[in-house]
Amino acid sequence: MTILVAFRSRLRPEATEAYAAMAQQIGPLAMAVPGYLAHKAYTAPDGERVTLVEYESEAAVRIWARDAAHAQAKTAGRAEFFAWYRVQICQVLRDHGHDMAETRPAAATSGRPPIARYY
């Protein structure tokens, strides 16, 4: 059963550099958690940030939630980095998709503007 964690947040303007430094340290630890599958992070034009993290199980999510370094990062996040945040932990009920990446035309020749990516 895949678990998806959606972490939405907005950084305090003065915290951008300090948050980036902390994220560089904590990111590899998060990816080393047994049961971690993948993650993607996006920043919208209005500054809202969204990180989606996939885990194999709720047990894997609990391991990360109870990690000592993560606990310190959460404390710093509330005290120093985030104007607000919200965490949603979701069970994936269905998962299907389609990808024709090999036959997809390049953005420059498609006649349409390229899709903006916010990381």
C-alpha cells in the first residue's frame, strides 16, 4: 500500500537561505529511510511550496516522523522557516498512468509553449 505525504508550506521571506541549507542536510536522510520511494518538490509562482513524498507503508512514514534529525528540522521549521505549513498523509487508492515520452515532440517544435516546471 503506497502512502503519499503532501507537505504544503510557505517560507518566511527572511528564511530562504537558512531553509535551503537545512534542506540540503535533511534531504539525504529522508531518502535513506527504509520504505522511501520517491519525492518531488515544486514552488508555485505565488511562493507556495509543495513536496510530495511516496513511501511503501505507514510504518515507513512513522520511521521518518520519529527520526531525531527530522524532529530537530520540524522544530526549526516552526520556529524559524515557515510562515505556515500543512501535512496530509494519504493512502493511494488507485495508481495508473500513461507516458509516451519517447514519441512526445520537443517543446520547440510542438507549436505550444513549453510547460513551466516549478521546483
